[in-house]
Amino acid sequence: MSIREMKEYVTLCLEGTGTFVQRHHMLTVKRQQLCKQIEELQRSIDYIDEQQRTYEEVMNGTRPYISPFDAIHK
């Protein structure tokens, strides 16, 4: 949570049990945001993993190197 979100959450906590619904909602929204970030990060990791596999295959001679930029220079 950002500092602003934490302050808002603590303020609600200090107001007592009547703010359970608001606090629950805040946590639900934050969880959804974090899940989205995790998905985006996982896509980035998957891309890097694929690139690394490609380089490893090229370096060990099991795959020819074909530059994606060759078509641009022709």
C-alpha cells in the first residue's frame, strides 16, 4: 500500500468496527491490483526466459542465429 492508502486504512481502523466494509473493500481492490502486477511481471519473466533459451541454443549450436533486424537492413 502507498503511504496515503496506509493512512486511510489506519484511520478506518481507528474508527472501529463500523468500517469493516470499507476496509474489506480497500483490501479487495489492493489485492486485485497486485494480482494484475504479478501477471504483468510474469509475462516479462516469460519473455526473458524465452530469449535466454534462444541465446543458449545459439551458443551451443543447436539453433542458427537469425537476427530479427536482418529484414530491416535489406
